[in-house]
Amino acid sequence: MGDKQGHPFRGNQYTDAKISNDVTASYGGQVNGTLRAQDAGGRTLAYLDWVRYGGGVSVSMVETAPEARRQGLARKLVERLLDENPGARLEWGMTTPEGTALREKMERSNPRLSEQADRDRRDREYAARALAQDRAEYARLRDSFAPGMDPGEGNRVNDRLSEIDARWGGDIDRPAAFPAKAKIPDYPAAGARVDGREVIPGPVDNASSISSSLDEYRVLPGVREVPMTAIPLTKPRDLFYAANDIARANSLADRIKDSRKVSPLVVVNDREGTYVLEGAHRLAALSVLGARSFPALVVEDLDPETGVESTEGS
């Protein structure tokens, strides 16, 4: 991450301030570090915490001492971060109003960040058009429900509605109620290995969350093999917004690739399909690895309003 030699500022009262960059942690392909601006006595005037993973680098925190604010120190730290990570996309974590103002100012003045902001705006415009198209399709499918609809067709419509709804969340107007779905078949029992990876035996992690999340349910016996196609969205950037969550999923993918082992997830079948209750980072990691299926404890939601027809006895 470059040397730790001082780089004096110019054009403000802290002309003797120097920037240093220290790596604080490194694991699973992820590197964490801190950039500091210090005065001649070694006192920290400003610092920036960063995370680098794959082709991107993210700003986790920027803080400037009250007496050193509005001197361009935070901007200098961000510029140094960019200089030491050429070609990397810069992500910003949760920001305060001051942090948002810094980002917007730099997007106007820094050519690299201006270009990135322009690309992001074009992506948002494309997403807005896609949202409008999906809203129209959603409304058409929602209005296509009719009494006595063939269960197979009802499932197909439900699956597409769920896919659109998962993609856009609160930006889609959900129907008041979904029609009853046809019976969801059991997923087959998992062997000692699933999709070439050893299933870690023992109690399933966080299975206790089932009873705290669902009122009426049935847990299918044993660990099952669930196809990746059963879950509409599996990629890290589809499941997470925070850079740390995305980095965690990618780091976990590296560990699973090296160990060839995976712990079972917990998934729930309800009227809208299958979703992950526990193990979202593992699901994202397996998606990165191109997995075709994964081991899971499968739970059927039997709530009269949201649940499915039980497979018990089938």
C-alpha cells in the first residue's frame, strides 16, 4: 500500500501535515487499512478507514478533528486512496451529511469520480426504465389472476411476481393476496456431499431462529439438497447493499473454495416460493463459485395467510 513517507499539504494552515497509510488487517483476499493526516507532533488531524477487496475499494469512515475541518484534509485522504488504488471503483459507506457533501464535491471536481458518478447515473436511468417495464408486467400478471386458475399457471405467475417483487422490493405495488399455490414437493435428502462439497455435519447453525420467525411451520426431516434456481436472487450485489457484506460474501467464497466444505443453510417455503432464513452470505458465496445446489434445513410455512400446503404424507 505504498510507503509511509510523509506527503505535506499545501494551501492551508496545516502545511506540515503528513499522510501515512497503514494496513490494519488482511484476510481472505480482503485488506483493511487507515490513512492518517498528522501534524509535526504526530497528532492525528484526520483519518480515513478503507477496505479493499477484488476490484474495488470502499471508504468505511472519514473523520476530521474539529479544529482541522474545512482545510481539505478529508479530500486529500480520499485522493491519496484513489492514487494508491488505480482503476478501482470507489464505494462510500453510510455517510453523515458532511460525508455526503464531501462525496458530492469530489464527484464534481475529481475526473475519476465524476466519470464513475456519470456511469452510476446512467445505470440508475436504465434501472428506472427497467422498473417501469417490470411494474407494467407486474400489474398485468396481478390482474390475470382468476378463480379456478390452473395451479401450474398460478405457480408460474406467482414465481414471476415474486421475482419482480424481490428485484424491486417496496417500489412494486403488491397484490392484496396471492392465490393458493400448488403443493411444493420435498427437496431430496442431501448426501455427505452436495454439488461436490462436503456437508459439515452436526446441528444446523441458527436453527433456533425458525421458531422466532414463524408461528405455524413444519421442518422437513434431515438436511435437503436445494437447487440454486429455487432462490430468485443469489449474487452478492443482489442480496446486499453494504460493501462490508459484499466483501464478507466474497471472502467466504474463497474459504469454501479452499476447504470444499459448507454448512447447511435454513430455507423456508411459503406461498411466494423459497427464501433463505439463515445463511444469506453462504448463498451469495456459493453463487460466486457457480454452485448448482446447496444443503439446507427446509421449513414449510403453514400459516393460513402466507403458507403452503404441507408436503407431509406425500
